[in-house]
Amino acid sequence: MMILITGGSKCGKSSAAEEILDGFEGDKFYIAAMEPFGEEAQKAIERHREMRRGKGFITIECSHDIDMLDIPCKSTNSCALLECLTTLCANEMFTQEEITDPSEKILRGLKLLSKQVEKLVVVTNEVASDGLEYPSGTMEYIRVMSLLNTAAAQLADVVIECICGIPLLLKGTL
């Protein structure tokens, strides 16, 4: 089962994702996509580490090539939380000389991950709702993320949007 959680910045997506996996019996993996570039990124990483402390997660750092990730499951009963799709996409798009579209690679990775675990929870962000015009590289990122989020929602069994800390079920049942 794949569960996609979307919403705006700092709206409770990560807390909702972790709550879904609370009490899960078996291996719980936290796939961390953020690269620790700069003070703000380091603060976000520390905040997320603190949020999941004592919750039984095994952290896997994976900022690129999610389609190559092999979950080291110790049992057939396992789950994973991918935090987050938007960071992973940015890492893939902007680490080379030219901007590339990594959506096929990332979608392939989501499909492979969902086959490796019983439950996959994917956190993403709503990046296209402010209606502002940005520089061309950012606009390309917003375009790719919009398509990626749409495709991920189609793949997902459950889609949740968090608004003001309230998770709203948009598709499927938990």
C-alpha cells in the first residue's frame, strides 16, 4: 500500500506520516532525502530527527537515485516513510550542470519501493499553488513537481492533504 501525503509548508505532513506508522509491528524505515546544505537544512534535519526519536525508525539517507534503493528488510513485515518527494526531486534536478527532469526515475523508484515494503508513506509538498512567477529554473521545478505529484497520487492507494495540521483524506481509506 502506498500513501501520499501532500500540503503546504509546515502544515503537519511529517507528523501525519509518522502517526500513520505509529504502532506498526515490524521494521520501520525512514528514507531521508534532505542533503545538509546550510544552516536551515541542518535545522530541518535535526527537527525531523527529534520528531522521530524513540519511534523505532531505521534511517536510510538517500538524497539521489531512489530507483536504486534496496530496503534492507529483516522481515516481510516492513514499512517505509519517504521524506520528501520535493527534496528528492530538487536534488536530482539541480545537481548537474543542466536542469534535468527526474520524474520517470523517481516514479520508477516509488514503484520499486512500494513492492519492497508492506506500507510506503510518501511526503510531498504543494509547490504550485501560490500563482507567482519565478525564474525559469524554479518554474521548471514547479512544472516537474506538479506532474510528479499528479503521477504519485495516481499510483497511491491513499492520498491525504494536510491543512493547518489537519489531515484530510482525498482518496482511498486507511
